[in-house]
Amino acid sequence: MTTIPYAPSGAEALLDRLRRRRRIALAIPALLLVYLGYVVLAFDIPGLAQRARMENAAILLSDFLSHKVHVTRDNRSGAVSAAVEGEAKGRYPDGSYPDWVRVQGAVTTIDLGAGHVVTYDPAGARYVVPGYGTIDIAPEGGGLRLTAPLPLPDWISATDNRVSVTTAQGRFAYTRAKVETFRYFPGWELFFFTLDSPFHGKGPLELAGLVLWGERVDPARANIAAMAGDFWFNPMWRHGDVAWAIFETMLMAILGTFGAAVLSLPLAFLAARGVNPLGPARFALRRVFDFVRGVDGLIWTIILSRAWGPGPMTGALAILITDMGSFGKTFSEAVENIDEKQVEGIRSTGANGVQRARFGMLPQILPVLLSQVLYALESNTRSATVVGAIVGGGIGLLLTQAIQTQKDWEEVCYYMVLIVLMVMAMDSLSGWLRRKLIKGA
Amino acid sequence: MVDIAFGPEPGKRPDAGTPGAAYLAATRRKRLYGGVLFVFFAASMASGFLVAQERNAGGFLDGLHRLDDFPAEVLTEAWDKRANLPGLMWQNAGSLLETINIALVSTLLGVIGAGVLSLLITRGLARWPRLIGLLRRVTDALRAIPEIVIALVLIYILGGGPVPAMIAITIHTLGVLGKLFSEVAENADLRPVEGLASVGATWAQRMWFGVIPQVAPNWLSYALLRLEINLRASAILGFVGAGGIGYELKIAMQWGGGRYDQVVAIFLLLFLTIVVIDRLSDHWRHRLVKGS
């Protein structure tokens, strides 16, 4: 009679496995921590704190949501002007000023609120800061003479040629050539109408009244047409151009995605086993797809923009080529994974190759393809922004231009909001189409 | 029965004499709709292309013969200086490593963050069910912001370098993976979670021991796919100023003729890296999906 020996080795082996697993479970987080530590050093994150310019962040955040009005006096001619953001397109018409600026002869009084008052007069300029005193500046000889309570606080910076004061109410700068005061206001300036439009400064009810029963402001046009025109061609925000840019970006995404889908479908069939009996041809086609994907959108974008120059068509073609690589691969995998029975059935009726593909294969893979194409559409809307920044088209171009000027941050904020809304809209559109077209998805 | 369904008048009944006619009519109608839809699609694509071409600097046909000019120019010059290529590739290996590091770190941080985020936005698993709606909107917003927007703003604050790109890609990865992970977690079996709850496990313990083992293969598979995408994104962000190999490529391109060997060396590095990571991620994803 044989005995069945009690085998402790089985339990031992199990425990061993558990122990090994535990070691691995501890080793992976440890490795990740070591790697992250290496990256912290490699990216010089400790040094980042010094390089970071936090005052830029403050400027950016306040500019995102506020604007300033410049009140400037040319010290040579004595002319005083007011302009939103100091830009020519935001200038108040000659002889008119915002209601917090009073010009009486050669004396200009600027009320910055909370008791802060700036006065320009022929002797120079004065800034009264409550709780501190009066900062008086007068040109003298070749430089400026500053009279202010001592010691000077750090929000006043003074040299022989320039005095600047920064308070919570605004900024003030005096040089020999001009004296300038900035007052900050919350919100985006002149978003609907610029100062030269007759509709500027009117409330929504007043505008509605003008549309419905008001006198024509411009006898040649109905009020609503004039309003739409002034809004659309607003020189500060260029709503018309921005709308075009958004349209161009969406056009790039749509043309690129659907163009790639249409062109790669036949190629995908040719690269699939079961359709194309020629092994070498299949292999070659697949390597072409791999190559196109490997070269990457960035390089395609560069090559194409050398041939066609900047613009949305170049961007669309770049997206098209990049996507053809990935669609070709996934589509041909989908074709290889179909159920052969349906193709057999079609073949038994004497159908030729194209008919077998159309009636035997396409109905099976169509839901998969459509769902992939629609997912790609959403992600390509985002890529089109980046591609646009490189090829110079669409909202990506406007965004990079606005960022490069380093002062129009409110426009950057506006474009960012628009881009996010555009991507979300495309996302819902593609989700809606997916649900409509693909049952059960 | 037919009388009940279609009424007693003979004209409204299907003609029993030709049984195929109704079917053929239905097929014809379907084809007509399909055809109309196709024509509409083709027409809108064509007109869209014409609009795009009109707003482009050069027309499609004008540029077509110039398509190979630039690659040919670059390749001939690089071929003449082919002896430099290995050296140049070695010189740029450092910036390639930076690009890979950006992609790896942002994928890693994104996966960890998205793992937590996805559990918080999954019905039945969430720690605070009332916050699901809000957190989902946050996830949508994170996903919708293109990386370039965040990167460019951060470059203004932090200066050029890899960190803006890393943060930008991480934020986007959080949004994308948060959504995908949550779709996976929705299908997880809740019985282990209930079992753990019955012995008094905390939320973190329930998730770690009850949910993560179930979803790990699918999560990893999505994470690998994301790594591939993030590598490309990190190269592109370099091109707009965020360090790494993309930045070197931009510098070499701006130099123009005379530096094309550098362009080709960078291109080769980028190409090889993308292909290798593509292959590895493909291989591992196949294994993960087959294993589950």
C-alpha cells in the first residue's frame, strides 16, 4: 500500500509566492519614488522656485479679469488723453474723458477712488495718498524733484529721470516726456462696443429699446444691424476674426479626421489578412502605416507647411496624414477580427471581392470604425489648436500671438474659454453622433 | 388579421401577389437615404476643403510638387554629412531623455491622480456621492483644455524648460484617464467591496483591496496607450518652447540650411523612440488584455 506523504512543500511554495508578491508590491512604489526623486533633480525643481516669476503670475491673474485706463499727459505739448489699455483703438475721443477725470484748463484732476487723487498742473504733478501724504513731482533742471514724506516706502521708486508709484488704487509714473496714471477696473473692457460706437455704455434694456422702437442712430442702417456690425468688427476684441479662427480650427479637425477615415478605409482592407492574399503587399502597407505613425504629427506639420505655407488647409492635411497611420492600423485590425461566416454567406451568392467587402465585412466593422473616428474627432479638435499654432492658422495662432505680446492677457483668457467651450462642444457632438449612429454603444 | 391591421380596403393591404415588392421598395428607399446622406457628406467635405484652401497661403495643386522639396533638401544635405549623424544623435540624447522623462512623469502622476479621481466620480464607489456631479464637470474641463494653452501660460510664469510641459500634460492626462478609468470601475464587481465593508474596512482599504485588483489590467492598458500619446505631446510642446527634443528641433529648423544633419539626427531619434515605445506598449497591452 502506498502512502500519500504529507507535503509541506506545497504550503511552503504558496507562502514563498506570497512573500515574493509582497516584495514586488513594496519594490514597485520604492522604484517609482526613486524615479520621481531623480526627475526632481533632473528637472531642477528646487531651482525653479528662484526662476519662477511670481509677479508675472499676479499680472496674469489680474489682467485675466480686469482692465486699466491710462490717463496720459504729454509734458511737452501739455495735451491730456485717456485710453483703455493705452491702445489707440481704445482712446477716448478728443476732449472727452471718463467721469473720474476732470480737465479744467491746464489742471487735470484724476480721482482714483478711496481718497486717492492725482493732479496734473503746469508745475508738475501731485498724488495724494490717504494715510501717507502728498507725493509732489516737479521738473527741475535736467531731472525731476520729488517731495514726499520720508522715509520713502518701497511702493515708490524714484530716480532722477523717473518716479513711479504703485498703490492698490492704481499706478502712477512721471518721466520727463510724459506723466501717466493707470486706474484698474474689474471686467473686460469694451467687450461689446468700442468707444467710437454710438452704442457704447448703454445697458441691455436701453439697447433693447433702441432695437425695438428707438430712432435710427445711423439713418442708413437699422439699429440692430448697426449694433451687430459694431460688435462683429469691434477693433479691440475682433469678434469676427475670432469666430473665423474657431471655425478654421474646427474645419481642420473635421476635414483631417473624416478625410483620413475615408482614405484609410480602402488601404486598411488591403492591409488585412483575409482580404488581400498577397503577404508582401500586406506587410509593406503595414510598415507604411507604422512609418506614418512613427514620424509623428509634429514632423508632418513641419514638412507640409514648407510645401503649402501657413493656413488651415496645411493643418487639415497634417492631421489627415497623421491620422491615416493610426486609422490604417486599427481599421485593418478590425477587418481581421470579423466573423467570417457573413463573408462566406455573401461569397456563396457569387459576389466579387468588392461586394464581399461591402456587404460581408463593412456592416460588421462600421460601428467600430465610426466610434473610433468620432473619438478621434474630439481629440483632433484639441490637436488642431496645437497644429494651428505651428502652421499659423485658427485659434491656435491667435492664442500664441496674444501670449507673445505678454500684455493682452484678457484676450488670452477669452481664447482659452472659447477653446475649452469648442472642445466640449465637439465632445458632446461626437458623443451624440456615437449614440445616434451606433446602437448599443 | 390583415383586415384588422390595415383596414378592410384592399388598396391599403400589402399585395400578397408580389411578396418581394415591399422588401425591394424598402431597400430602395434605404439606399436612396444612404445615397443622399453620402452626397451631402461628400459635398460638405469638398466645400470645407475649398474654404480651407482659399484661406491658406498656397493652393493644394501649387504646393503638391513642392511637397518633396524640403525633405529632399534636408536629406541630401544630411546624406553629405552622414558621418556626423551618430555624434549628433549622441549629443541630443540628453534632450531626448528629457522628452521621455516629461512623458513618463506626467503619465505616472496622471495615472495616480486619475485613479483616485475616477473612484470619486464612479457611482456606487464614490467616497462623497454628492460631489460626483461637480467632480465630473471638473474632469471634463481638465480634459478639454489643450496642453498647449496651459504650457504657454506656465512658460510665461515659470520660464522655459520641462516643468511647464510636465504640468500641462499631467493635467490633461488626469482628465482623460479619469474618465476612462471611471468607465472601467463602473463595471467592477461590487461583492468584494461589500465583503470588505462588512469587516469594517475604510474607504481607501475597500478601494485598494476590492476594486483596484479588478480594474488594474484595464487601467494599465489605458495608461500605456496614454504614455504613447504623451510622448508625442511632449515632443510637440518642446517645439513651442517647453524644452526637450522638440525645442532642439525648433532651433535646428530655424537655423535652416547647414544644420540639416542636426534636424535629421533629431528626427531619427524621435522616430526610433516613438516606434519602440509604440511596440512595447502594444505588446504589453496585448498581454494585459489577454491575461484578464
